[in-house]
Amino acid sequence: MNILIDYANLSQIHKQMDLIPFIELLLSKMDVNHFDNIKEVRIRLYGGWYEEKMLSRLAQRLASEIEENKPYIYKIQNIEKKLIVNIELSYSLISDENKHLFYTYRPRGVFYGLKIKSHTDVSCTEECCPIKMIEGILNKNKCPICQRNEMQSLFYRGEQKLVDTMITSDIVFLSANKKIIVMVSSDDDFWPGIITAIANGSKVIHVETKSRPKDFDFSSYMTHDPNYILKTLN
């Protein structure tokens, strides 16, 4: 059994858990019959693990937890069966594990044109309101104190790159051998991969990580298919 976890898509509660208790929670959501004829489980954690060619702090922490808990044996509740659980960070594709994909976490500048509601829109009357200062910075693209220009160039956010396509590629690659695939994410971007895997004859256990309103319920397409099983972590 292969379990593919979109780590960034986990809820904050699950991210704050130690890794092994979280894995045990996840495995407890599986039906006992899902482990028929299975002795080993491979769990891959996907994320932006490389800042350029260096492991991120989060990747280092998770790698340390994984190493400290080797070998990890999971006992299935209510039956006399144990599983060997191999946990790994997804540095590469399953199809070519010798080639690490670097630069999967990148700081990205926010595009110019970033807007903010006016301090009057939020009913703030304080003269020194920070919203008022930020409003001036964004609208004029200039610091009101030092008069520095191009202020919007100072805003940036961290982005994961390649990660979603890595997961989708691994789903499709595994499905060629009709393996059981557990996909842990609520991200709609993986639906093409899930549908392809089922069309290839794989069983997909889809574990949603968050309860939230959906623009469109893609799972309604698949609920009739015996090879699609929907679970939740909540």
C-alpha cells in the first residue's frame, strides 16, 4: 500500500502533532480489509522540502523524527496483524528516485497591484492606525517616512513548486501496476490523477484533510465506483 500525503494541505492541528501519532491516526481510519495481503506500507510526505539545494527546517525536523522511529511497526487494532511502515520525504519521483528535485520551496514576490481596504472602510478613526500607513504604502508604492520607492517589491510569500505535479505523477505511475493508493489531501488539483488511477484499475482511498465548503464536489463523480473510497481525518 502506498500512502501519499500532501503535508502542506493538513490542518494546523495535524501539523502540530508529532509524526508517529499522526501516522497512527491516519492508519486507524483505514478499514481492516484494506490491509488484506499487505505486509508493508510506504508513506511519502510531499512538500517544498528544498530551499534551493538545502533542506528546509521543517524537512530536517521531519527527517529526524522519521530516523528516530525506524523501524516503525504498526499493530492493526482488533486483529493479530502488524505492518512494517516505511516513512519518507518525497525528495524525488517514485519513477526515478535517484534524481532529487531541488528548489521546491521558493520565496515569490507579490505581484504589483496589491490592495488593502481603506481604514475608513473598517471604521477606524485612530490617527496612528497601521492600516492607514499600509494603505499609503500600497497606494503610492512609497514609504511615507523614508520616501523609498517600489515598496511593493518588499512583499513576498513562500511557495511550493513542483509538489502537486510530483504527487500526480506518482499517482499515475503507481496506478500502472494497479496498486492500492491512499491520497491524503483536500486539494482539487489532484482529481485528474485520482480519476486516471481509477481508470487504470487502481483502488484509491481518498482521505480529505479538512472540512470546508466546496466550490464543486468532485467526489460525487466517483462515489458510485467501487474503486473509490472517501474518508476524512476529522
